[in-house]
Amino acid sequence: MTTTETHETTPVIPLPEAGARLTLAVGAAATLASTFLSWTYTTEFPGDLTVTGYPGGLQVLTLVGAALTLLYALAGFGVRGLGWLNPAGTNTAVLLMALGTFATTWYTVIAIATELGGIVNLDPGGFIAAAASLIALLAALGLPLPRDTDPTSSRFARATAPIFGTAHGRLKKPKELNSWAEIGIIIAVFALGLFVSAYGIQTPYGELFVGFLIITGFAFGAIARAGLTTRLSALTAKHRQVTIGAAFAAAAAFPFTQDTDEFTLLAVSILIFATVALGLNVVVGLAGLLDLGYVAFLGVGAYTAALVSGSTASAFDVKFPFWAAALTGAAASLIFGVLIGAPTLRLRGDYLAIVTLGFGEIFRIAMGNLDGTSGPNITNGPNGIPNIPDLVIFGYDFGAEHTIAGFTLGSYANYFWLMLFVTAIVVTVFARAGNSRIGRAWVAIREDETAATAMGINGFRVKLIAFALGATLAGLAGTVQAHVQHTVVPEMYVFAGPVPPSSAFLLAAVILGGMGTITGPLVGATLLYVIPTKLQFLNDYQLLFFGIALVLLMRFRPEGIIANKRQQLEYHETDQLAVPDDTLPPGTVGVSKAGA
């Protein structure tokens, strides 16, 4: 939908709205002040919330939420210099921020009472924070919100419009900025994204991570509803090369934000998982082939690299340089992709899914049987291939610490940069392939294979190319994974496991993030890897909450977090048919679902 921009004018605020906004500002300010008070008298709750004078732990998140709520409340009063926060000019953003602050604060208060054995463990600061955040939320609910009647909106957006307001505001015309100022904004946004991501990954305990998810989720929703993401999208489209450079520079700077290798290893694993998910996106997102055994191609690349990289447990007495091992692993995955795809890609739908699922299980069982007893001694059976040596490229030892610009970086920082380079290669291949003639053929096959075949597209050949390319990208990532983990065992490549990578999690990452896009699987894979890792304290309830989240997402946003525009229109086709008559031009007859 095209966003209309209007010139900024001085708002005239009705008296009831002014009262609600003033109450909101007071409640947000009181919530902010409460973070400098003690919320509990004991240090048994993680984060040390016993100190008066400065916030700690979850109080910091409440402080951030309250500060943003206060800023949006003041912006609604027309305070000079704050208009840029809400170019859409609606009250939706401040409502979402008030709700996020309330949720974070009350989550903290409830967690303290639950873990410590009752509300008697709360200090006055905790009660003040709970009451002030509730007052701010009630005041925000009293602000007028426009109803969303846009037929292209999702069902969730239209159903919650009376509560959260419309997502499509009329953006105020921005001030003209020179190119350097626009580039500075882009760089600042990616720097902020780096800081937020680093903070979230290195949260030391589960309660803080849950609070982080709550406040960042509502903050992102508020920023989107305020129209800031639309403004930023316009800037990034205008300065595309700067955006790409800033994105990879921010990602490359991540190891400098870490004191130890603990979370750098987590970041490396996220990049491996995200890269493999992007390779699966070629098969599922572009070509529309349901592959339930895709993790096997990751295993093929990893096992091949382990066998030719000089491991003491390898059955072959060879040691290839990394570039040769990477090419060998990618080539092996390519061969397996062709061998598996050639006889099976004439199947469609569920039948293809069952065959690929069988291939994934056959690969895992075969690697476990090549132990010298059940079969030839190649993979050392269930024990896998350990002692995979660290990489040495042009004399640069990836297993040693290095000092750069005064920062001492561990071994996993080296693998992080290597995996970031591999991710850049996979992103480039995906973007080029998706925009090519073969990419358009994949989309045609995905939409309607019969129609595509009638137009002269060789469906089998096109699908086989997608299958082979996806397998190659997974194998390339697998060669790096083998050196990062220093060992390869069959249990790493299962259909479904408690933590990724697994075929089920890879498929969920593609669907969750958004099929057919580049950033979608990257975002989906990051969330699906970080959240189970950080929520291990939930034990058996992890999969329960994960399943609930997936059900809700598929119900209200089936196109994924970062939606492909074409699929977004397809998934909400029924919403577009039910166009209210009052949204159509005069003289136009409304189309109803029944009429359709």
C-alpha cells in the first residue's frame, strides 16, 4: 500500500485526550523513577534488584521501556524536536510501548514473588513500578485510536485495530537531509542493532532474556506502527550499497563486543544455522519443494571435510587445505543432491516430503553403521570423527587468540568471521539465482507446475537444479561446522531434536522468517536458535511454548515475519475480497466474500 505523506502541522489536542496523555506521561515518569529504587530486599533473585540509586538486571529493561513511553507521550503533545519519533501521527506507538513496559514490569514482579515465595519479598520500589506501569497503560488505552479498514491488512491487524490502532498512518513529510546525514542515520541504526543484538545474546540468565524478548518485541512493534521502519526502508533503498556495507560491518564488529568466547560460539552456530536455512529457502521458498531431510546435506559436507582435513580418526590419511576441503564438501553434497533428487523429484507434495525424510534418516543411520562392524570403517560409527584440527589459512591460525586494535579475540571470533564470509557468499548466490531466469522458473513451478510446464518450462530439470544448489550451499556450511565443532557425530543430523540444527527446525526457520526472502530465514533461524538456547531453564516446557508461538504465528501472520510481497497478498486474499463499501471510491460496488 502506498503511504501518503502530509506536511506537519501543530496538533490541536482535545481536553480528554490531553488529560489521558498527561496521566500517561506521569505514569511513565514514575515507572522510570522506580527503577532507581530497590525492588526486593534479597540478592537471591538474579540481577541484584536490591540497590537504590541505579537500576540493575530487569530494571534496566523497564527503564528503557518507560523512557520510550515518556518520549512518545511527549511527542503527542507536540514537543519540539520529538516529532520525528512518530511520523505516522497515531497513538498506536505509545500504546504498544506502555503495554510493553507494563508487561516487562509485571513479569519481573511476578517472577520475584514466584521464585522467592510471595509478594512479601517485594520492596516499595517494586510496588511503585507495578502501579505506575498499570496507570500508564490504562491512560494509553484512553487515547483515541483509528480503526484499520485497509483490506490488504492481516486479519490480526484488522481485529486488533480498536485496541492497537491502524498500522497505516499518514506519514508527515520529513525534512530534507543531505546524503551524509542519511548515511549517518543508516550507520547509527545498524550500530544500535549491533548493541541490542549483543545485549540479547549475552544475557546471563533466562529471566533477563524473557524480559528482553518482551520489551524488544513491543518496541519494534511501536517503531513499525509509528512509521519509522517505512522511513528507514526508504533510506536503505536510496543508499543500497551503504546499507549492505553497514550491515556486514556491524555483524563483523560483534566479536569486539564480547569478553569471552562463550557467546561468540553461539553467534557462530547461529550463522551456520541461518546459512543452511537460507540454502533450504532455495528448495522450499523459491521452488516450492518440501524437503524434510535437508539437514543430511549439512552432514555430508561436515563428514567430507572431517575425512579430508587431517583428523587423527579419519580413515583417509590426507590433509587438504581449507579451500580444497570446502570445495570437496560442497561437491559431495552436490552429488548427493543430484543422486537423491534425480529419481525422486518426479514426486510431488507429501510423497516428496516422505522420500526426503527417509533420505535424512538413512544418512544418519548409515553414518552410524560405517564403524568397521556393521559396515566398512569410514566414519567411526556412533563415535563420529573427533580431533578435527583448527584451520590455518595463509599462516593465520584460527585456533589461537589474536590481538586486533587492542582487543584480544578468541578462536571462535576467527570462525565467526569465516562463517560471516560464507554467509555473504550464500546470500549473493541466493539473490543472483532468485532474480535470474532460473529463479523465475522456480517461482513459476512453485505457483503452478502444470501451468509452468505448459509454458515450456522443464519442471524436472528446474527442480533438480534447485535441489542441487540447496544441497551445495548446505554442504559448504557443513565444512565450516566440522572445524568449529572439532567433531562430527551422527546425532548432530536428526529430523527433530531439542535444539537446532535439525530438519524440522530448519523448515520452521524458513516458514517463520518468510519463504522466498533473504532476510526472512536469517531472522527466523536466529530466533529459533537463540530462544531454545536461552530458555533451557524451562526444561520440558520449551517445546510447549515453541508450539504455541508457531500456532499463533501461522494463524495471524502465515506469510512469516518478513513477508514476500506476493505471498503476503496470496495469504490475505480473502481479506482483500471483503472490502468494506465505505473504503471504496464513490459509485463503486463493494465485493463481499459471498459474492466472490
